[in-house]
Amino acid sequence: MKPGAVDASGQLYIVTVAPSPASALGGVTLSAKGQVFTSATNTGGTVANNGFRFNSDGSLLTSGAAITSYVGGLPFAADGSLVVQQAAPAGTDPYVGGVRVGAAGVFVTTAVPP
């Protein structure tokens, strides 16, 4: 899963506003602090990159929808968006690709990394 910064508990740092300056790693748009640029809105013109769906503005398409499939251990919704949740992971939640994943999706946080 990773690129993107992860906190000590395994939550992926995200940002929902286009970062400036921004960089890209493996097709993923990142802020200067390593937050992944995400959007829960499909703005049309989505493209697939390494199994992930991105909007034309470079944001990773995410949702809190029901999980319908797993790819490489990561949860996806019926529309192809990565399923995420903003909650604190338990110590028993597994790591997949460097991030914690629970029954309701990948754990994410909008906190700003140090």
C-alpha cells in the first residue's frame, strides 16, 4: 500500500485538499509531509494505477462503503474505491503493506505528521 506516511499506531496520514507543493510516488500524490491526497467523491475521469482508482486531480478514491473485495489484503468497495475508516486501530489489527487494516477498512488519520 505504502507510499505515504504512517503514524506510530499504523494509521495512514491523509489530506483531502490538494497539497502544494505536491510530489508523486508510484502514482500517489503526496503532501510535503507524506500525506496521501484522497477524495471520497468520484469526480469522473477516474483512472486505475496499480489496482487503485484515482480522480483526474490525482486524488486517491476512498470511501467508507461496505467492503466487497480484498486485493493484496486491502479492502475495496463495489465502485473500486479503497475502503477507509477514521478510528484508532487495536493492537490486534493486522498490518497490510505497512498500514493497519480493520474490519471496516484501512485506518487513516487527517492529523498532520510531525
